Amino acid sequence: MYTPHFMSVISKISSGSFKTEGMIVAPCSMRTLSAITHSMSDNLLTRAADVVLKDRRRLVLMPREAPLHLGHCKLMYEAAQLGAIIAPPMPAFYNRPETIDEIINHSVGRVLELFDIDLGILKRWEGHKAEKSRAVALQSAGEKPEQPNGKRLVTQTKEI
């Protein structure tokens, strides 16, 4: 693995001739997002990102700020216009994570999939059919299905 000094903009990855599949910036601070969006290649991170955009490779930015003000939203919009993929590490709850690791693995898995890397850590959404099947199974067992918030789930047993 190649690990150059952060401020060395003359490192291999600062050149388009250093072939990569792309780049992931995680976490991406608003300062880094701003530098990338405005082509300010003042360190190796922003220079490498600039090269990735210039050569039309995948650049995935995982901004870490919340809440966002209009300036942050504009930066993400402008970065997307340049070709970057904006992928905030937002938890997905449709897969019903039970641990912090599952929440993190979902964000990591989604981003790695953008590079065709499958670590087998991503739980896929199976749609409403799976939820319906679960509710029907609970009903047939004599239990009342509930949503995660504790409210009763309204179900139909008719096939769709």
C-alpha cells in the first residue's frame, strides 16, 4: 500500500498517470469539500481528488457535517456537478440494524459497492413483501405485529 506524506503534492497519486479506480474521502470535512469543489490543490488529498475529477474517475465524498447551512448544500451541489458522488454516512433503518457496527457497515458497504467491491456486509432491502410475510407469520402464530415505534401494524393477508 502506497502511503505518501499528506502535504507532498509531488507524490505519485497527484498525477493522472498514477492509475486508480477512483477515490473515497471519508470523512470529508466542509473545508476539504470546499477545496475540492474550488480546485484548490494545496495538499495531497485535494490534489489527488482534483486529478480523479480531471480524469473522470469516481470521487466519492462522505461529508460529515450536520446540520447543513445553504453554503454546505451549494458545495455538495457544485461537487456533484463536477462529477463527484456525494454519499453522506447516513444510517439506513430499513434493514433494522441491531448494532453500531451494522449501521457503519451499511454506509461502508454502499460506498464500496460504487467501486464494485462487495464485502458481504450489506443487508439488502427486500421490499414490502418481506415485511408483509413477517406480519402474516406473526398473525398466524397468534401475535400482533408491531412497527419499531410500538404502534400496531395494519396488514392484509390477501396476496398482491
